[in-house]
Amino acid sequence: MPDVTLSRVDDPVSTRESVTKRARYLQRLMDHFWNRWRREYVPALRESHRLKGETAGQTVQLGDIVNVHDESLPRAQWRMGVVCELIKGADEKTRGAVVRTVDKEKVSFLRRPLQRFNSR
């Protein structure tokens, strides 16, 4: 039988040491998970998204109604607008759009990248 020393629960030094060891272990585990997720999952997701966009040809068109993403507001309060101009990149792919929105009868034009729109 292996030599096992059990620490007493009422011994504050051994309890503190075991809690510290456990905290370090959990931190290493979280760091390992985060690094693998960042190194493996995120690039795969990005590649999948890129391929899906090329094959489906999904992009915003003139006249589309879109929700304009705003990180300072909950999704239910994002502004809606109509795409009135497409912005093309150097590769002639649509990279952004100008959207006309109306807020309390005030018309404004927002110039945003496509990632900031949710098509309806």
C-alpha cells in the first residue's frame, strides 16, 4: 500500500496549501483551454465562415432592410435601415454599405462594414 498522508481539515496551513494548489491547477487548465480554443477553434470557425460566404454569395444588396449592429445597445434596440449604397474594396467585393436610417423623423446615413449588419 502506498504511503498516503492525510491532512487534517482543521489544519489551516495544509488547507491553504491545497486551496492554492487547486487554484493554480484550475488557472493552468483554463489557460490551456483558452490557448487551444484560440489556436484551433477560432481559425476553423473563421475559415468555415469565409467558405460559406463565398459559396452562398450572401451579401447585402441595394434596397435591403438591415439591422445596424450597435454594441452599446441591446439587440432589440438596434436601428433598422435601408441599404442605399454599396462600398466595394480593391478586389471589387462588397466590403461595406451606406444605410439610411430614420430616428424620430431625423434621417441619417451610416457608413458601416458588412459585419455590422444583420439582414432581415
